[in-house]
Amino acid sequence: MQRHLSTKLRHSFKITGQYNHHANGYTKRFITSTIPTTNESVTSTLDLSTPPNADTVLDTSLPALISANEFILTAMHQDLGLPWWASIMLGTLALRTSLTLPVAVYQQRAIGKMINLAPMIQSWAETLKVSVAKDSNRTRPDFESYQKELNKQYRRKVNQIYAQHGCSRWQLLSLPWIQLPLFMCMTLSIRDLAALPLPWWGQFHTEPVQGLAQGGFSMWSDLTVVDPTMVFPFLVGAGNLINIELNAWATRGQEKTTSQKLITNGLRCLSVAFVPIAAHAPMALCLYWCTSSWYSVVQNLAFKVPTVRQTLGMPEIKAKKSLKQDTASST
């Protein structure tokens, strides 16, 4: 039986070698190695436990957006010859300008129209109160029914006015749906380049990308360590806080709801909390946060310049007159 098995194995090996005579050397060696001998088992001839290139397998498992951001930063560093600090800053400016700036302009156009329509809506609301009060006295004399009907007709009329002038409430939330995912993806991409573990995905690299430890500038030469001077963490917190205050200043004089006040105060606290968070982040990540926050500051300030608003097609925001000025002018 052993002699018969050896004969069959030799015959199989001969046929396999003839069949692959014109194949390349690697394929022939692979097929030959899978033929068992009388002294070796089949499982010992082929080891599939270790992939040929573990790093490649890990990189392909990254989410597409994170991989795309890493590709952009790496291409700017390698193809353009920029240092890593310049690649991170210019990459941030390029992404913000191409992705979030058009959406911000679109949002500001809608906000400008809404602000200019506010006097019309307020004057119409006074008329609506009288009209609904008369109807409620005839049909539903209680105040609760009056208030419910007033709010219903007010929302319907406001939405109608906004639709007639080409603006709607959902446009106010268009920018966060683009800016927040971009912020998260860039943060995770830079963490991966610095060989830090990613939430939900784990760690993909054991060492930072080549050149990142020497890709800084001045006293911040190593972008893989925290900022020892605490300059950039404070810049990050200051940039975020200034953005919140600029948005709050733009809505000054308007009556705010309790939820709006809570959101504004919560964002202020988050801006201050970003200082210790940035203090424990590597310089590469801190540099991105700083560039992004101050890009928003410059953008918000530029949107208040009449010449910029006119160039970008934003409506001019009319100056509001106070109640005292209106009374004085009428007398």
C-alpha cells in the first residue's frame, strides 16, 4: 500500500510539473510545495497564518474618508516636498475652502434673507394675534386653545414667507452636516498618522509616519509629542470661543429661547474644555485644530464686511433701529 501511494504521488507530481511547465517560477514552486510527501503532512507545507504584507492589510481596512484625508496630506508632503507642518496647515485650508466655504456662503445667504424678513414677520405676527383672538373668542374661548392655534398659524405663515423668498429653516443646519464630519475625519486621520489608536477601529500603525517626528518648526519640531509651551492649546480654545461669541454677537437684540441660551453656554464651556484636551494631543493634531478654528474666525469676520458680502452674493443686512430711535423719529 505504501508503494502504491508513493507511485501515485510521484505520478501526480509529474503531471503537475508538466502542466505548469510554461508557468512562472513562483507559481511552479507554489504548486510543488503543496504536494505532500511520505514524511510531511499537507498542513505543514503551506502556512496561511501570516499574511504576506500585514501593513497593507491594515491600511485597506481604514474607512474611505480617513484614507482619503491621509492620501491628501501624504501627497502634499511627498509630491510637493512640503514639511509636515505645512502639509497639515495647507491641507486644512484646502479642504475647508473647497468643502465648507461654499456651504457657509449658501447658509449666510439664507440667514441674511431671514434677518431682513424679520420686521415683516413681526408686523404680521401682531396682526395674526388679533385675528386668532377674534376667532378663538367665538369658537374656543380658553387661552390654551388660542395659544395653540396662534403658534400653528404663525409657523405656517413663517414657512410660507421663507419659501417665497428662497430660504428655509433647514438651510441653517447645512454647514454643521459638512463641517463636523470633516473635522472628525481629519482628526482621526492625523491620529492614525501619529500612530495613535482610533476610536472603534483600534491602532493601525506601531510607529508614526516617516518624517512626522522631524516635520515641525522652531521649538515645535516634533509633531508626535504634546506642546510643551501650551501656546497652541490656548490658541485652539481662544479660536473656538471667539467663533461662539461672533455668532452670539450676530444675533444680539433678538429674543432667544431657553434652548438657544443653553446651547450657546454649552458651546462656550466646550471651547474652554478644548484647552486641556489639546494640551494632551500631539502637536500635529493641535496644529490642525488651531488652523481650522482660526479659519472659522477669519471667515466669520469676512462675512461681516459689506464688500465681501456683495462679492459673494449675500444680501446686505439692514441696520436695526431701536425702539427709542423709532419713538424719537415719530415725534
